[in-house]
Amino acid sequence: MKPICFKKFISDLATKNWLIIGKGPSFNDIDKEDLSSFQTISLNHVIKLKKVMYSHFIDYDAFLDCQDSVLENAEFLVMPFYPHLNNEVSKKSIIEFAQENKILNKLLNEKRVLSYDLISSKIRTPELLLIDGLFFSGEVVIKLLAASGVTNILTAGIDGGQSYSHAFSDLNEKTLLNNNQTTFSIQNQEISRTIIHYNLNLQRFKDRHLKYRVFVGAEEGQELAFKVLKYSIQINTPCTVEVHNLGVLLQDNQLYRQFGDFARTPFSFQRFFIPELCHFQGLAVYVDSDMQVFSDIRELFSYNTDTGLSSVQATPGRDEQNSVFLVDSSKIRWDLQKILKAIQEDGTIYKQILKTLDETPIVRNIPYHWNSLEHYSNETRLIHYTDMPTQPWIYAGHKHENVWLNSLNDSIREGVVNSGEILKGIRAQYLRPSLAWDVLPDLKKRIPSILKRRHDKKFTAPYLHYLNKWQTK
């Protein structure tokens, strides 16, 4: 008897809501919760404590430790066709293991074993789905579900760090990080890549009613900077994050258009529209488009206060800014007509309105590492390329140019950005011509690096047009 292809078996269930349960600290979030509405899939020893529909194992030795519980608590066993044994891929298949294991043989005969190919094995089973899992079973199962067509996934017990839930403390000396990895966090970027690639809706169980929304102040010509920023947010956050370009959202908004003549940069007043765009519900983060993120964006949502408005502390030696802030849209309602009227009557108050966010009480409790102005170190959570003449997409020579280019090249490899967009931006004079040399391999082969900046001398950065327009008023 052969195992059943996992993807084929769940094809009619892919539109359901799925819950993956691991042994991490957030396992406790599902304690006493009714999980009957979910397609539940457990990882390893979770099956000893939870009844689920699917019990997943990569390691045959872990299955041996739990096989009686699998038989009693799971409807189906899910395992790669060539499981691991002693942290190495086995040369034996599930079928061969079943010949020496009564419980596995029983599950096979009852058609309760679902399988897939894991990339760690060099042997391929044509009728099974191939999954390229790298580190831990949580990452593997997320990829397995996504590749099988599942789009809505919740997780409990799939956490970074180095610990299990106290419910599994008996396993600390036996299985905790016994695959030679130093932290569970190493799987986070693989999870993020899967979310991006398959456009998953994936959240922690405790966050199932929340939305992580980020609104980006942006203008025409900043599409590439926006996309790299969006990628940097999403790749560093292992859950679904909505990242919105305010310039696109507001392009047909008549009230917003009236602000255009009073702003030094076209996107300056976009931030005041966020509560309305959120229908005055929930939390949202605002950032400028000339930024790059290096940490989990969910940290910013933890700085919520009773006032409804939390902003970033000033970078040492620089003035306070409101280019990164968290707003509770249920508490903050900026009067857009009032703000417009005020600047129409006195254009000089433009800076004061932005500095005070229209005299709204602001709690500056967000560490300045979340708005690190032109500075990058191990502590940097977000770098702000705030000095417009040297922003890396318009100037070749920024001191942290390679930091931004690395993210750009990663976004190209992930299919978030394509070379055609870059060439189009160069032709439109939004991007420096030498950027093509930085990201297009064929140009690197044909043109010496000493010549790559030659065409930049004729390039006029877009911000100069806005600055000239502002100065002539």
C-alpha cells in the first residue's frame, strides 16, 4: 500500500482555514480554544497533547516516540516519503519503514498516510509534491500547505527564539534544537519568502482578528524605492503585512490634490488620511518611502498608547521627525478640511503642522533605531535615507549603498521587482542610469565599473524639480 499524495488529498480543503500547531511558547494561545472550525495539523510531539486532523513528522524517530498518540489522536499522518532518521535523510521510504512497524503499516492500510517529497532526499517520487524545506518542520508545513493551494493559515507554537512552551518542558533535553541550529528564528525569513511567493494570509492564532497595516508616503517616481521598502518589511516579518502606497491610494482623492501646492514634497500630507483609509478602525504604521527595514515590523505595533499616537524618538544630533509613527485610527481623526484651510490662509505653518501632526498629543516612545537617519549598525531597525541628494537609487556612492542594493537584488530574485521596471524608471529620469549596471548582470560583464557613472552626470534627480518648484513660490 502506497501513501496518498498530500496535495491531491486536500485539494477540496485548500480554501478552508488551517491551523498549524507547534511546540513553541505561543502553543499556550490555543489552550481551551474551540478549534473545530479549522483544519488542524500538529508538529511532532504536539500530537500527544492535542487531537488534530493531521499529525506531521519529518523525523521517523520522533514518530516512533509518538506513534500510539498518532493512532489515537490524528485522523491522518503526514510524512515525507523518505523521512529523516537521526537528523539525516533516510534511504528507507515510508513503505519500507511500514514493513517493520505495525502502527505505520496499519495507518498505511487504512489509507491514513499522506506524503510528499522533501528536497533533502535525492530520490524523487514523481507523483508527490516536492518541498524545499531547510530548517524546521514549521517552515516545511507552511510551504507544503502553500504549494498545495492553501491561502489562509494560522499558527500557534511556531515561534522564533530558543524555547518550547512549558507544556513540552520534558523534551528540553531530548529534542530542543537538536538539529544543530542555534535558534528557531532562522526559519523566519523562509516563512516570509513563502508568504510573499504565494501571497498567503498567515497570522499567529492570537492575532487572527488583527491587521498589520503599513502606509507609505510616496510620490510619482518612487515606485522602486517603495517596492524595496515593502520587500524589506515583508521579508523581515514572518506573517502577512499589508503595505500600501499612499500616493496610489490617494491619486484620485480630490481633497488630497488640493494639498499639492502647499507641500515641499508631494507626499507630505498623505499621512493625515490614514485613519480615514482605515475606516477609523485598528492600528496602522506610517513610514516614508525612502526607508529600509531590518527587523520585524510587528514591534512597532507594540508601542501603542492611550493617546492613540506614538512617534519615533529623535536620532541623536538630529531634529525630531514624524516620518515613523503608529496611529490608532479609532482614536485619531484629523480634520483634513481644517488643516487645508489653515495652510491656505498661512502657508508658513506647513512645517509646524507636520512637526506636531496638527497639534495632536504625541508620545515619543518608539526607539530612534526605528528611524536611523543615514546610519546603519547592528542596532538599526530602520534606516532612513533622508538626505535626498545621496539616496542610493539616485546617487551612486552613498556610504550604505550596498545595504540598499542587497535588498533590491533580493527583491529581484524573489520576483518582487523586475529589470524592466528599473529600465523604465531610468528612462523616465526617476532613477540614476548607473543603477542598471548595479543590478543587471549582462551590463556588469560588458561595461567596466569605472565607466558606470558616466551617464549619471547628465541625470537630474526628481527631488530637484520639486525643490525648484517650491523655491519659486
